[in-house]
Amino acid sequence: MKNVVGVRFNKQGKVYTFDATDQPLIKKGDRVIVETENGPAVGNVVTAVRTVSEERLPTDLKKVIRRVSPEDQGIEERNRLVEKEAKAFCLERIRERNLPMKLVEVECLFDRSKIVFYFTADNRVDFRELVKDLVQRFKTRIELRQIGVRNEARIFGGVGICGRELCCVGFLQNLDTVSVKMAKEQNMLLNPEKISGLCGRLMCCLAFEHEAYVSMKKSVPKVGKSIDTPAGRGEVVRHNIVKGTVSVKVEDGKEVEVKVEDLQKGDSSRHPL
């Protein structure tokens, strides 16, 4: 058995599991130094310590090294200054070399063994000369990593059309694939302005709400089915899954909204749901 915690390296993004067995005082909310494939890194503990059997853990589980010390905080502050300088220098070189790319973020690893430059671009970019400029200036390993516009929106943050913080910033760990079919399943108008997020792609909420809509639709009559309602017999023309209602066009031509729970239970063979 091992004691493990969930650690997130940025405000947004995936939560990774680390072995905290050798750090019995670690608790949720602590800032810690952990082992990673790229060397030591600073992260935030976002889950309580829990005990998990070793067979349920990955074989390459990394360890929590220690809590962040005052010395570590000093290293972090100096790294932030390096990132600021690196971003300004990289932007200058991008402009001078007229490269078709947009610099989004710069990350300096804790031990300064590498500086990572995140960027977006519509097409492939030949940045070999830019890398040479950066290596010559900062005397360390340089990585240029192209990211998608959805990850760019996650980094910058913002407010969606719903008036809330972007889902990718607030709680989503993974950016799942989103399709127009999901919008159709939720009876949304296929207007790009209505179903697209700040990144210009389909909204993430369409994906994580999709399963709930599919599940709820199993309990309501399908569109086109004839059913009995308190207002008489009619044909289902529309669903409102969130409200738990269906719109039914009854025999006199009127359209009524009926709660699913209020539908009369007729012969299921004649009025299948």
C-alpha cells in the first residue's frame, strides 16, 4: 500500500498522482517539489492523501520530494524572471524573423535544465534559426512546443457565453473531442456563434454534458411518437431535456409542453416511449 496525492502543476490542467508515502505531513493545499521525467518540478497538492494498493498504481509512479522551502521559493522567483526575459526576447526574434507563429507561454523548468516555449500556428513553422537564437542567449536546452487554440484559451482564461469561467480553466482536466452531433443531441441551433467557445472551436461543455443528455433522453418519448397527454393525444415534436418536458402537438393543432412525469401511461405497445 502507498499513500498518494493528486498534484497539479498549473492552475488549469490535468491532476497527476504522486507517491507521498515518505512525506507523512503532506496535505491538500501544500506546494511541493516532485519528481518528473524532466527533473524536479513545483506543483500544488489538490487532493487529500489516500491509501492505494500498489497493483492499482502505475509502475512508473514518481515521488513527492518535499514541501516547497524558502530556498525553493527563491529559485521559483528567479525562474519567473527568466521566463519574463525569455518571452520578451523570443517575441522580438519572432518579429525580426517574420515567423508565422504566436507565442503563448514560456516555462522554465525548476532546475533550469530546459526552457519550453509554447506557441500556436496555422501551419508548420521552420523555427530552427529561432532555436539557435534562444540557445545562444540562455545557454540551456530549448524546446518549442506547438499547442492548439483550445489549450491557448485554457492558458489565457476568460468567461464563456454562459457568463461563467471557461470550463477548460475551471475544472476540466482533459480536452475531449467535441462534435457537431453532440450539439444536435442537445437540440442546439447549429449557429457557430452559439456553439463555439472563445477559442473558436466547439464548446467543451457539449462534450462533458453529452452523456447526461443521452441518458435522460432514454426516459422520454422520441420525436414523432404519438402519446397521450393531459391535453389529449398528440405527436411529440420537441424535447427540453433540462426542464424534463416534451412539446406535443395535440389533435386540435395546438402545441403544449408536458412534464414527462405527467404523461399518461397508456398501452406501451401502442404508445412506445
